[in-house]
Amino acid sequence: MKQVTIVCDGSSLGNGKGNPRAAAVAVLGFKGYWKAVGEYLGGATNQQAEVAAAALGLENLKEPCSVTLISDSRYVVETMGGTWKRKTNHDWWKRLDNAATKHRITWQWVKGHSGHSVQEVADSMARKMAELGYVDEDLLDDAVADIGTIEI
């Protein structure tokens, strides 16, 4: 099984108020090389965007992998680890469950805005895609190019 790292983040500008705009970004790493994928989610909440970001990363793997999935969302990490119960967002959790089935996943929490270079890229790109209202592939490509070749 390939060893893959996924660093993901979601953003919801307005977070359920007025006219929110949400997006999810996952940065996939294999042998030190990185690729970013994004999805514009429209009116999703921040929690929904965080769940979608994890699902998006897993959905973009082409074969079963051993995955270290890193998120700054305790909501995602603790829920998928079985510590927290699912009370809401059941459709979003179903998407993540479906994406996770064929992989061996280690769920890892990282504090947001703490200088983790790849997490900072995921965070800034999720926010930018939410601001834009669409996914800009060129911006994602440029952002991962700035990471360089590093393994985490």
C-alpha cells in the first residue's frame, strides 16, 4: 500500500449567516510531492466544509492507500476516531465514510495557524476558493509549488 499524507481544511465565510460561501481543500502528498484539490461548497457551514475537505482528499486517491490524514478540525479527527458522537451533518459524514472505506487511515489533529507549512496552504486556499466562489486550479498549483518537495 502506498503511504500518502493528506492535509485538509475547510472554510465558510459567513458560516451559516446571510449568504455564506464555503470551500474545501485537500493537499495530497506522496514521497514529498504535493497536489492540491478543491471543491466549492456554496452555503455549507464551517463544520461541513471540514468534513468535505477530508472526504475530498480521500476521494482523489486512485487506489487503496495507507493514509495519514491531518486536519485542524477536532470535529473531524475526534469524530472519525470514535471519541465524539455524530449528532448532525449525517449526509456529510456519509460522504466521508464512503471515501474512507478502502483506505487505512490514521487521523491526526494539528493546531491551525501554528506554522505547519502544508496546513497553512490548505487553510489559505480553502479561504481563497470560498472568497472566489469557485475553484481556481492555477492558484492551487501555485500554492503547492511553493511547498516544494518535503515529506511529513
